Amino acid sequence: MSVNLRNVALFAAMALALLMTGMFQSWSLALTILNMSLISAVMALGVNIQWGYAGLFNVGVMGFTAFGGLAAVLVAMPPTEGAWAAGGPRVILGLALGAASILAAIAVWQRLPRGKLRVAALIAVLVAGYVITRMVFAPAADAISQVNPATQGFLGGLGLPVILSWPVGALFAGGLAWVVGKVALGLRSDYLAIATLGISEIVIAVLKFESWMSRGVNNVSGIPRALPRPVEWQGYDWVQSLAVTLGFTTNQMASIVEKLGYAILFAIVLGLLIWLSEKALNAPWGRMMRAIRDNETAARAMGKDVTRRHLMVFVLGSGVCGLAGAMMVSLDGQMTPGSYEPLRYTFLIWVMVIVGGSGNNWGAVLGGFIIWFLWVQAEPAGRWLMDNLTAGMADDSALRTHLLTQAAHMRLIMMGLALLLMLRFAPRGLIPER
């Protein structure tokens, strides 16, 4: 079988698995898996741009995804009435003072000669800047949090269509990556991984505790949707007619139509990203990035600015992850900072890239589909397996109770097993880099 036919067969098998899910479980579940697979494929594509193109080991995917998701809140949510008057200008002023303090500290460090005076001046500038910033910022943030705290307590957003938040999320994450890259890209790969992990946790902490911006752990719900809700779809005559023809209830048909609409939107975004990524990878720019990845020393000797190229690809990959974060928040209709965990938003994305094939855009996409499908189906499969294994045990058996309660952890076992098998038998992934 040729390489192209093998790749088509892999994608066809994935499509068949989704079709079987719809036929034997439910079409709503199949479309839900499809939508999250498309978003996961976008995230995997972002990581593949960084690792597969340039060899950058970014384990802070979670932070860039969450920061991109914040864009959906700031763009789509309506402004909170009274919040801006309560402390909006002072919050902006406080943030500006904080940024000015950092810039002043950098200027002091660069202009003063080495010695104790430079260290003392740096500490003095930072302490003074913190005190002044806190005096302005803290009362304003508290005043905003007191504006209808039960349901709001934050500034709100611009009230624009939520779909506009997708490119804004990419810009947010790309901007954060530029700041991180300017500081951390000069580090060795293992130190870069530690730095990105730490910064990712800082981003999540800010989202959790800066309630004036995104309600923190209280979450933001009711984010406007990119498409009408199922209850609105039910009013269309063609939806009712289609429900009768296919044997669904109107409610089921409306839910399927909504999920199918999101799948079309996400597929358009993913298709555009793949097209751009393939163009870039096969262009002289892509060949240069792979040359830098394979031998930085030789690339520097040829006059390539390795640090600058690393920064470029780091920003691009993080921007794609931010785009996926905004897409996911708009699909869920809520922003929940407490739900961002490294297992789901970093480790799982890396498994997708490794299983699919790092350095190959189509491999990353396939990995996103396969791993998310397994992640969702592993729990019911584990439950079925435990039910059958314990069928002959007494109902009050401690072993039976233990096995049934641990069935949910089958997904972790399955992810680890899939990764080990791939590393053993296909270390370059299902669709390896050519």
C-alpha cells in the first residue's frame, strides 16, 4: 500500500469510528466528539508548528490555550453596567503603572554600571512601583467585584460577535508568547520547558484570582453563541420536517443541527490552517526551520538568526493554540479557569502530536482525532469491561466495588498504553514526517 493510500485509510477508519458511534450510541455524542476532535486537532497543529518545525519543547500549552479563551469573554460578553464607572479607569491606570515600573527597572539595570548601586536601585524601583501600583489597582478591582457579585462582578466585554474572538484569541496567545519568548528562548530546551510550564501556571492563577477580568473561579457563563441555540433551531420549519423524515424528535434534530453547524465552522478553520501550514512547511521558510531544528550550529554558521526564527515559530504555534482556546470557550458557552489542567491541555495534546507524527501537519490532525476519540470512549469502555469482569462477583464484594469505582481511570491507562505502543512500534508516529 502506498503512503498516500495508507494515510487516506487511516482517516477513513477514523471517520468510520465516528459513524459507528452515531449509529450505536447517539449522533449527538458523535458530533460532540467530532467538534472537540477538530479543536484538539487545531491545538495539536499549534504544538506541531513549535516542536515539529523547530524543536521547541513547550509544555505550557495550557496557559496559551486559556489566555486565548479569555478573548471570548472580553470580546463577546456585554459590558457590565456600572462596573466601568466603579473602577475601570483606575484598573487601566494601575496596569499601566505596573508596566511602567517594569520598564523603569529594565532601564535602571541597563544604564547603571555593575555593582551594589545597580542592585539597590533595581530593588528600590520595583518595590516603589509595586506599592504605587497596588494603591491604585487594588481598590479599583475590589470596587468592580462588588458590582452585582452574584452574577457579574467583572468588567464584561465589548458585546461583539463571538466569532471575532477567535482571531483575537490567537493575538492574545501570540502576544503572550512573544513576551515569554523574549525571556526564555535563549534557554536550553529543558529549561525552556520548565519556564513555559511555570508561566502557564501563572496564567491560570491570574485567570482564577483576578475576578474583575473574568470572574475568577466563579466562572463566566452565558457567553453568546456563534450559532443559534437548539431551542431557536426548533422554530424552523425545515428542522421540524427533517426531524420527522429522519425519525428524531424536534429537540434532538435541533441539537444535531447546532453541533453540525459548529463542525462546519471548525472544519473551515482547520482546513485553512492546514493549507497555510503546508504552504509554509514546503516553502524555503519551512526548509530553513527544519535545518535550524536539525543542526542549530550549522544554521548559525550559514548566517541564520536562530533566536529570531525560534521566536517567530513560538509565537505562531502559541497563536494557533490560543485560537483553539477561543473556539472551545465559544463552543462551551462558558469560561471556567478551574477546569484548565496540564493533563488535559498539555500532556494530551503532546500525545496527539507524538501518536500522529511530529513534523507532519496531517499526522498532528489525525492524532488529535484518534486521541480525543479514545479519551472520550475509554471511560464507557472501561465501565463495560469492569461490568463483565465482575459479573460473577457478589454485589457486596469489596473487590467488585473497587473495580467499578476505578473504571473511570481506564482512560489514563489507555492514554499511557497508546503512547508506549507508539513509541515502541512506530516512534515516528502514524503519519511520519517525510
